Amino acid sequence: MGYALSAEPQPRIVEVGPRDGLQNESAVVSAEKKAAFVDALAKTGLKEIETGAFVSPQAVPQMADTAEVFAKIQRRPGVVYSALVPNQKGLERAMQAGADKISVFTAASETFNQKNIRASISESIERFRPVIRETKAARLPLRAYISTAFHCPYEGPVKPVAVLPIVKTLMGLGVDELSIGDTIGKASPRDVRSLLKPLLDIVPVEKLFLHFHDTYGMAIANALTAWREFGVTGFDSSTGGLGGCPYAPGASGNIATEDLVFALSAEGADMGIDIEKLTAAARALVPSLGHPLDSRLSRVASTGRHS
């Protein structure tokens, strides 16, 4: 089977805080603060940071200054600075900004996709076919997100049989990696097992990332299940637990990077990421956000309790 656990699979993290984390904030975070956040994250040991999205500023106002953020960051050798794009225009802007990697997105729920981008799943894939073609021509790595792969806020539970054909299509188009999203944070380890068993028969484990939200407090358990039982090493996370989704009512933030690093390290992973620097990077944003951070480690740091 394609999901056999190797001896010591070391987890890989894609930091999505500057994009997926900040895009749902109501307060305006300046390009200077965003760039400082990215620069601080790059000093923690993280190897990939999703720096922003080249999307409609009317649809996602917090991402309107992504080109400026890219211009202001101090690029650190060995760190990949990626960007999410919805179409060819977004791709052109991302390439002009010097994005190292490109991400496209769709969903496993028709209703969510219509709410999110006003297109069916098949229409969304048709839209980014030229993006995939041009990204590959430019020899840039390409990621594809599949949202609502476990539960949909409108349709309820999403069965693996709905996810697998989308995965096969995207793999056939030549994407380099897939990020499978629990957009409303309702998945349990049982759900993770149910999807990963058939999924890893058609996707090499090294091409797979899991994108958990922590609405119901299950994200860490889900990540540990995927890593320990299936050898999945790729995870998306957001420092400070920032995030949510404007088209997923009730969804809370992403799994916090510092909480995930702590949990994986406690289970024996060699992460090479400085947790104190992670929490400091997120704390620096708090005055701009206007609310406390959601991560468990940030709460520990703020109370000083370490029993």
C-alpha cells in the first residue's frame, strides 16, 4: 500500500499565516507589518512561507498589498516565498513580484466553491489550467489546494469518493503537491483515516500536505494521526493560530504553527524550528490585530504558567 510509515518521517511545514491567517482579519495590517511578520518567520527555521495572495482586492481586502509585501521582505536563503493566485492575471502579478512557488485552489464541495469563487469545481479547474501550464513553463513549483475535503459548512460531511476524482484530475494536470483542507475544522482522526487510506493509493505521500483548522480542537490529534499512522509529513499551519474563512461560517483559525511544532517535537520529530521565535513573531502583530492570539502556546506565554 502507498501509505506505509517510514522509519522516521520528519514533518515539513508550510507557514500560511501571512496569507491564510491574515486574509480573514477585519483590522487592517499594513504592508510594513506584514513584511516584518514574514521576515520574523523566516528566522525561525521555517522553510516555506505563503507570503500573500494575488486576488481581487474587493474580494479579499487584506491581500490588496501583496505585491508591496513581496517588495519589502528581506529574502532569506533557503526559504521559499509562495503566493496563491486565482487566474492568469494573478499569476502574472505573482511572477512580477518574484514568488518562488504558485498555489491554485478549488474545493471538494460544489456549494462551497460557488460561495467562495462563484464557480463549480469543474469551472474552477478550467480557470486555472492555463495557470498550471504557464507556471510549469516558468519552472516554478505548483501547489493545489482542495478545500472542504472532510466537511462543508453548507453540505455537511464530504465523503472520500467526492475528493478522489478531483485529486486525480489535479495530479493528471501535473501539480507538484496537494494541500487537502479541513476548512471548518470539524474532521476527527477517524475522518483522516477514512480519507488517507484511499488517497495515498493515488498520491505519493511526499506530494501531500494536510491543512487543518482547529475549530473543534481536533487539529493536533488529526496531524499526529496522519504523521504516525500514515507517514504524512506535510502540514500547513499558521503562527499564532491566525485564520478562518469568510465563506465558512463558524470556522476558526488554522492549526497554530507553534502548537504543531511543540506536539510533533514531543512525539520525537526533529523540527529544527524555534518555538520562542514563532510566538514572538505572532505577538508583534497583536497591536495591529486588536485581539489576542488563539494558539495554546501564546496563552501559556502570556500567563507565564509552565507546570
